[in-house]
Amino acid sequence: MFGLPDKCVELIFEQAGIIAITDKQAKYVYVNKRWEEDTGIPREVAVGSYNHDLIEGSRAITAIRTGKAVTGDMLIRTKNGRDLPGVMTYMPIFNGDEVVGCFISSSFLSVDQAYAFLERIESITLEYEFLKGEMRKRSGTRYSVEDIIGESDAIKFLKEQIYFAGASNSTVLIEGETGTGKELVAHSIHSCSLRNVFPFVKVNCSAIPDNLMESEFFGYDEGTFTGAKKGGKRGKFEKAHLGSIFLDEVNHLNLTMQPKLLRVLQEKEIERLGTSESIPIDVRVIAASNVSLRKLVNCDQFREDLYYRLNILTIVMPPLRKRREDIPLLANHILQKLSKQMGRNMQGISKDALDYLKEREWHGNVRELQNIIERGMNAARKDFLTLECLRNQDGMEDTITVRKEGSFLSDYEDSSKPLSKRKECLEKEAILETLKSCNHNKTQAAKMLNISRTLLYKKLEKYQINESDILIHKGNHEMK
Ligand SMILES: Nc1ncnc2c1ncn2[C@@H]1O[C@H](COP(=O)(O)OP(=O)(O)OP(=O)(O)O)[C@@H](O)[C@H]1O
């Protein structure tokens, strides 16, 4: 039949629901076992007979004449008086442009059965989502790729990189400005990796005091020091065994810890404080930094060998100003999320407010966008976020000032400005960024910029950069 081997037809068609095939005159050329059973008409009788001679209410002829499929919940009756209720499909079979027959099948016995099937799928989907959430909770992952909002090319590329990193087992370095979503990406990489049923352990390298770093990372044995816990304590690496460890703000790892981390990455084993016994560990390292680690290497703040060990796969986060087309989508997503959290019923954002958000500078990136929307919602009397709500919020004047006076980013990108002006804007931006990354420490900043302290002071004066500028520039970094 139609060149198909009989064995193949038997295997596929015999195990399905009702299946019958007619030629272009609606004469049966094939009926399956189920058809035979349900109609009570033997195959030998059916094959060669006209469909309408055996079945009342069949739509095979309609499908053949119109060349269009007919489907629906139908009551068809055999000429010998059997009712066959069910969801039937009559599909014309084409050879080029010509209809050469009809494929008849029944998927469900009734529409009710089809709905029951859909309900089952829905409940399985819910169950799946619930279990996925539970798995995430157990492993410590809070986000996955679906939580990354944006349709820009930059975000599409980012998602591709995440899937690629998820499929690999190599160390990943995520670099990018504050608030661009580095942590979100780290969670997502773990979520889509084979390690996702094992722990995801986050370590904020800037939050651990230097003297506790080693015990936090590698743990300690009982009695190692006064106040040590009975039975000792597992360190973050041990806790992350078989899973991933996320070293956030890895740029803050001090020079004593750096070779120790390098050793773990190379040897794949740790030693708890107070013992010389090695514990093998299988942990995937994902590190993040909001300053360029390369720059830190250049000014001897970060070991080059560790940098190369961490920098196997690199993901550079796109700043919000480079993907402004994502702002409306992000803003509405944030509004809905906050609306739920705050028990509000926000309906949307006005066009002028969205235009304003699209125009504005975003030094604190998505985190800053979240803060502005939250403040705007608090100012909103109605269920709509308007430009007024955004403008009336506290601190708005500051951000407007930053935009007017300190809009170095858009200025240096502005091709109508002379080169000298654009160079100055870029220089001012670099100084502000560096000061921010080393907590206003001017000696360290001068070192990172590879200029003398005196020159740095001169430039601060030239660009009229004062503490408050750095604070505004830095503020969003500290909001976390
Ligand atoms: N593309 C995005 N879609 C949805 N939410 C995002 C996106 N990017 C960032 N966010 C949200 O913005 C906030 C800041 O993101 P995250 O903490 O991951 O940034 P970060 O780059 O790690 O910042 P930092 O360097 O200051 O630690 C989070 O609440 C995160 O969920």
C-alpha cells in the first residue's frame, strides 16, 4: 500500500486507534484491526467497498472533494447499526496537487476523553514545574535561563553562551558591570548543567573577612582553634561537591587566598584547616567580577596563573545601555513581579514613562531599573506607573543631575562631539569606574589606572569629580 512494506503498516497502524485508508473514490484500501473490531465488519468485506456503503455520517468524500482535512466529534454509524462516537479526522492524501485518497483516524473516543487527556497533560506540567522548583530549592539554585528577560541580540547571544557553558564542565568567568545579571547567569548555567540536582553554593568573596576566608572555603577539623565547632565544619567547596560553586566578586579574593584557590582548581582536592588529609572534590567553579580581571592582573592585584585557570569560558554581560530595546519588556516584567510581591494590582506603564526609562543612563543596570520602578510604584496613587510617579520619587534629582552633568557615557558615544571631548568623557568614566571598583581608594585606583596619585588628583579636579559623584556612581552597586 502506497509503497509501504506490510510489516511497517502493521507495526504502526495496528497499535493505534481506528485507522482506515481509502482511494480517491473513497473505496477502502486498508482498515486496521481496531476498525474491524469497532465496526464489526471483517477486513475482507471492507477492503474494496465504498466508505459510504459501510458507514453513515462519514466525511471521507468531503475531504477528498475539497482537499481539506475534516475533524471533529462525530457520531458515525455502521450500516449494520453500530454507533461509533469519537473524534474523527479525515485527511486528504495528496500526490503532488492531486488528491489520491483519504486517511481516516480516530484519536479519542469522545471530546470528553480528549479534554480528560488535556487535563492530564496540564496536571503533569504543573507537577513537573513544582518538582523543578523543589529541585532548585534543594540544590540552592533560584533562577534559570527562563528568568533572563530580554529579546535583544545581546540577550539571545548570552542565552546561547549559557547553554554552551551548561553543556560543558569548564570553569566560567562572568564579567560585567554591577547589576547586569551576573548572578542570574551563574544560577542559570548550573540549572542547565548535568550538575543541577547537586548543590549550587554561592560565596561572596567581598563579604568574608580575610582571616575567615580559608576556613569558609575549606572548612576545619575539630579542635583546630578555640571556638571551633565540635566535629569540625565543612567548607563551601565540600558543600558544593558534585555541584557548582559560585565565587561572586572574585576580584576581592586576597593575595593569600588566590594561590590556595589555584591549588584546588589544579589538584581537585582540599585540605580542611588543622589536618593534612586531602579530600577529593568534584566542583565546577563559576566566578564573577565587576571589574576586568585582566586589568587587575596588569596592576598585580590578581595572579595571572589563577586568572588563566578561571578564564576558560568567559561571558561578558551586556550593560543595559547597550540593549535599550529590552527596557520596556524588563520594566513590565519587574512591575508585575513587584506588584505581586507588594500585593498591588499594577496594570502597566505609561508610554512617556517607558520613553523616559529607555532614554535614561543606567549605571546600576537592571538592579537600578528595579529600584526606580519600585520607588515609582510607591509614589503611584493609581494602578498605573506614570512619568510623574518616576519623577516624584526620592533621589530623582540626583539621577537627573548624573544624567545631565555626568552623562559621559552617552557623550562619549555621541558621534556629533569632537574627538577631544569624547576622549575626555571616556577618561572621566574610566576614573569613576576604577574608583568605584576599589572603594574610593585613590592609591589603588591610581595603580590600576597606571598613573601617579598626583596625576589622579589633577584629573579629579579637572573633571570636578567629588565624593558624591563617586557615591552616586557607586550607590547602585551597594544596593544589593
Ligand atoms: N536580564 C534580566 N532579566 C531579569 N532580571 C534581571 C536581568 N538581569 C538582572 N536582573 C535582575 O537584576 C538584579 C541584579 O542582578 P544580579 O544580582 O544577577 O547582578 P550582578 O551583575 O550579579 O550584580 P553585582 O555585580 O552588583 O553583584 C537581580 O534582581 C536580577 O534578578
